[in-house]
Amino acid sequence: MSTPVALAFLAASVFFIIGIKLLSSPKTARAGNLVAAAGMLIALLATLPLLHVSAFNATLIVGGILVGLLIGAVGAYRVKMTEMPQMVALFNGAGGGAAALVTAIEFVSHGTSASFIVAMLFAALIGAVSFSGSIIAFAKLEGHFEKPITYPGQQFSNGGLLLLIAVLRIVLAVSVHSAPLLVFFLVLALVFGVLMVLPIGGADMPVVISLLNSFTGLAVAADGFAISNLALIVAGTLVGSSGTLLTLAMCKAMNRPVTNVLFGAFGKVNGEAASTAESGGSVKPIQADEAALLLGVAQHVVIVPGYGLAVAQAQHQARQLADELISRGVEVTFAIHPVAGRMPGHMNVLLAEANVPYELLVEMETINPEMSRVNVCLVVGANDVVNPAAHEDKSSPIYGMPIIEAEKANMVIVLKRSMGKGFAGIENRLFVRDNCRMLFGDARASLQELVTLVKAW
């Protein structure tokens, strides 16, 4: 490797690190995206002189780059915010699949020392699992078989399949350099990825997406070792480590270990558990003018966004309501639960799109101690993340999960289209509390009406 190429890889690595750092805050996330993309462009251009390819293959490479740019641009501009988690799952799966293909081709074409073969097979395994698992995650986010699919002895059969994959990996690495056996190895890895995600409920998809993202990063890093590419090693390690840390942080926010997410079939709720609402309680509706009056005279209003906000595309109306209340001297904050929505940081992305100031966003740990002093808690499309059953009902599937303690506010107003359940499939005890009122209707229309009424007071 020449000195200019090595320096280019070093520069790309620095760009990746800076990009990841900037992505840690909504304030700088856009710049972080651009910086990381610039680093990838540098790494790509630095790699081309090392390939020594024919003019025909160079044309294919450039063509592939242009097609990828077109698909990415179309996806960025046309995919709705409600479909962003699905796009993230697909893109992540594509990365894992690409990592598996690279090492598979390298293994068949060259095959080097045993240590490099081990790295190749690791990348092929993890990449294939990430690819097929991400496809299933995409399907669950689309609403297909979002409930856990389980059968007796599933964990034992999955364990047996993983053991067979491990044995094949050893055989391929040590003695048998066989392309058909490698294909069989990849097929088993793809099947394992499907079987790993199928038993996981839709409510856990944010954690699954984060975990599969870390898998893709590990596969890319192993690719880098296999083909001696520094940029891949750095980029893959950054993605793998950050994805792992995010996964652990989200599991901590749910008070559940990763093993419980992967093997606990969260969301598989029986009829008894699904009817845990407090007996004798009844839902108390409220009219928009009454809700507007309560908001207008409040001193502190907390808005809790959820997936329903994304479905209704109501983030802009939520910001308008917050702006109107703030102009009247009301303190307004947005309470963000770590796993609200369908992907990590989903609510942050939605609110950033609507130009909600980052200073107004507060985390669950910060707002909960203040909730008893909140006059009105406005819940927009959230369900499981504000369900008191999480700390009141030991039989509930979400018991032990930290929630935003909306029920402690003086008054709770829930914007909901219907009395449908959240992804966990259980009734929400909050809805029948004495201090809770339900404002039924489309969240976007309801928020717009609230904005108009508050302005009129």
C-alpha cells in the first residue's frame, strides 16, 4: 500500500470517528452524517487504485456506485418518516449481505491462511444472520407476523442449528476448502437469522434493529481483516461497538437483559394477561376545547410522543402547539422514552424534522422526578411506554420496564385514534385513571385543533 493510499485510509478513519461522535446528538447529527459520508467517499476512492481491475470491471464498479447513489437518494426523499425504521432495517440487511458476499467470494477465489479463513467465515456467518434477520425485522415493522412466532422446543432446535453452523465453520477453516459446503454454511446462517428474529415481538424491534446493526459492523470489520482493508476495520469496529452499546443501553431502559429480548418472546400475550386494565375503571373522554383550556392555563406541560405521532405525521403540529404555549409563558418539554417508536431515536428524528429545539427534549430519567409537578401531560400516540402496569402488575409482560410516569401528572390527556393496544398487546391502565382524559381522533387533526383553540383564548 502506497503512502498516499495509507494516508487516505487514515483520513477516512478520522472522518468516521468524528461522524459517529457528531451523530450522538440531534443538534449535530446532520453534520455527522455528512462527515461520515465524506469519509466513506474518501475510502472508496482510495480503494480503487488497489483493485487492478480491467476496464470492464471498473465500469461495473462505477455503475454500481451510481446505482447505489440513486437508490439512496430516492429512499431519502421518498420514504415517509413512518417507514424510516423499515428503511433502516433494509439498509442494514443490505450491508450484512454485502459483507457475507465479499468474504464468500474471497474464500472461494483465494483462500489464504487459516487465520484469515476464520475471519472470512465469521464475517460470512454474522453478515448472513444480519441480512436474513433484518428482512424479518422489516416484515414485522410492516405489520406482518409482528407477534412472536414460537413452537415447542424452539430454543433447543435453534441451539442445535447454531452448533451445526459452528462445526461447519471449523471444518471449512481447518480442512475442507469446498464451495458447495460454504454455500450450505451460508444457507444455514440465513435460516438461523430468520429463526432468531421470528420469536421476537414487534415491541422489541428497536432493540433488534440495533443488535443487527452491530452484527453488520462486526461482519464489516472481519471483512477488513480478511482482505487487509484498514477503512473497513475502522468503520466496522465503530458500527459494531456503537451498535452494541446502544443495544445494551436500550435493554437497560427496558430493564431486561439482551437474552430476554432474544429468547423471551416478548409480546406473546395470552387473553388473561391482555385484560389487565383495572376492574371497574372506565375511559373518560374530553372535548378539544376543554383540553385547550387546560393547556392554556397550565404552568408546565409535558408532551410524550409515541409511534402514533409518526403514523399521523403530526410532529409539525406538536411543535406548533409547543410554540403557542411557550409564547403564553407555559413551560413545555417533550419527554422521550428510549424505546418509543420503531427504531432507536425514532422520536428524536421526528421532532428534529419538525425543528423542535433540542433543549425541549428531556429523557425519561430526567422528567420522571418532575412529573408530579406537571400540570398537564399530553400523550400523543404513546402506549406501552406510559403504561403503569410496568410497575404495578407482576403478571404483565412489560413488568419491570421503566416507563414515563405520566400517571403522576395532575392531568393526563391522551390523543388516540381508538382504544387499540400497543405492540405489547395489553390494555393500558393509564387510560382508566381518574386524572386521565381521552381525546379521540387523528393526532394530526386533534393537535391542529388544539393549536387553533389555544390561539383563540
